[in-house]
Amino acid sequence: MVLSKIHEGWQLLKYSLSFLSKKPIFLVPIFFSWIVFATVVLYLRYYFQFPASIVLGLFYIYLLILVMSLSICSANIMMLEFMQQMESGEKISFSKAFAEAVGIDFIRIIPIAIIWSILWFIIVVIRALTSRKRGSGKSEPSPRDAARTLGGAESGPFSWLGLGLSMIEKLIRMVVFLSLPAIAWENKGPFSALGKAFGVIKKHAVQFLTTYTLTGIAALFMAIPLVIIFALDESGVKFSDLFWTVVIIYEGIVWTLGIYLEQMSTGMLYLWHLKWVQNGSVGELSSVPKPDLLDDVYELK
């Protein structure tokens, strides 16, 4: 029984990957959110001056994290709107999805983004307090340093605590992503959407944990070239600024694909759950045919 549920989680990831080759437009909103993410990270790295008041400084950092959270949630809402358009037999409309993402849906995601950003902020503070890396002053902007910063190479050496925080960070993010379909597709409020997300996890915990694990493994595989490049860099190998610029672009692609896989996998799990509920909420999830956006097998209400 558990193996079949794991297989269902694998199906969600496999479908997400195969679907991307047919509809790459799904990556566009997320890539723009990466630009916001990268801008905030590099601003903090090079230009942010911590004020005399610690409380005020932490508040500024929290606001920047909130901006990133809202940007990612809005981008994912657009992607989910694309999915709903396909499910309804409509042609994908970027402008219509954008209007939804910056309209009433944006109002609904604000409380979720605030909760997410608070938890994200706490993790950032814990990382800062436990970091073994001690820098001296601001770094000078350069393609190399920007690439290493965005790739996480400047965050200090590996630690089990850092790994644990990353796992918690990813878990929180995927719970948030699982709540967004309830807003985009069912017009639920933020707290009702979070409740629905936890309900789906409770009913299909193994499938959720499988997608959590497999998307993490996929991210690790995509990061292997970066690990090799950073190791060569630290060993003394010199790369040109053009090379580091390409690395930054690759990091943007990896980040975008990672967010896409997490949102698409959780979105498809949510869609599968809706079908399961429509069929009486009995039996295993696999007793209901897996949703396929390209086949229009299910129309959202």
C-alpha cells in the first residue's frame, strides 16, 4: 500500500517534468520572481546598511523577505491560473492570469505570504546566529561573488543544522504551495486555503512526502554542476566574468525549475485530491485516474 502511494508521488513529479516540455510558458512567471529574489539577495549582500536600531534593521530584512514571498506566491498563482485555463478548455492567456494574480487573489495570498515570511525570517535569523562564516565588511560586487552568493557558496561550510533548516524551509514552502490552488481554483480565503492544504496532507501524507523528497532530489541533481564549479573555484581555478554570468543564468534556471516542480507537483496532488473527493473519497488515490491537463480529463468547478 505504501509503495503504491510512493508510486503516485513519483507519477506527480514525472508528469510535472514531461508537461514542461509542452508548456514552457509555465516557467515565465516564476523566472520573474527569481529576478526579484536575486535582486533582494544581492541588495542585502552589497548595499544594505544595517541601521543603528537592531529592531529596525530586522524589520527591514523581514520586509524584504515578505517581498520575496509575495513575488513567489503571485508567480505561482499565475501558473495555477494557466492550469485552470487549460482545465476549462480555454487558450492560455498571460494577461488574464496576470489580472487574477494582482487582483483579488493577491489580496487573499497576503496573509499566507505574511505567515510564510515570518517563518522564513526566523530561519534566516537562526542561520545568521549559528553561521560559522565570519565576513569583514561588505563584499565588492562582481559576477563571481554574485554567482557564489546566489548559489549558496558564501553561506558557510556544510552543517547538519543548516541541512535541517533547509529541509524545514522546503517543507513550509511546499505547504504554502499546496494552499495556493484553493485560492486560485476554489476562491477560498487564506486561512481556509491553509486548512485545505493540511487536510490534503493528512489524507495523502505519503504522496506529499514523496513529492517533497523527489523534488529535493531533482534539485540536488540540478545543483551538481554548481558544486563542481564552486569546488574548482576554491581550488584556485580562474574563470572569466562571462563564465560567471552564465553560471548566474544557470542558477536562475535551476531555482525556477525547483519552484516549478514543487508548485506543479503539489498543484497536481491537489487536483487529484479534488477528483478523489468527487468520486466519494473512498479507496486509494490511485483508484481515481490521475489528472492530465493535456487531455482535459477534469473540469474545475
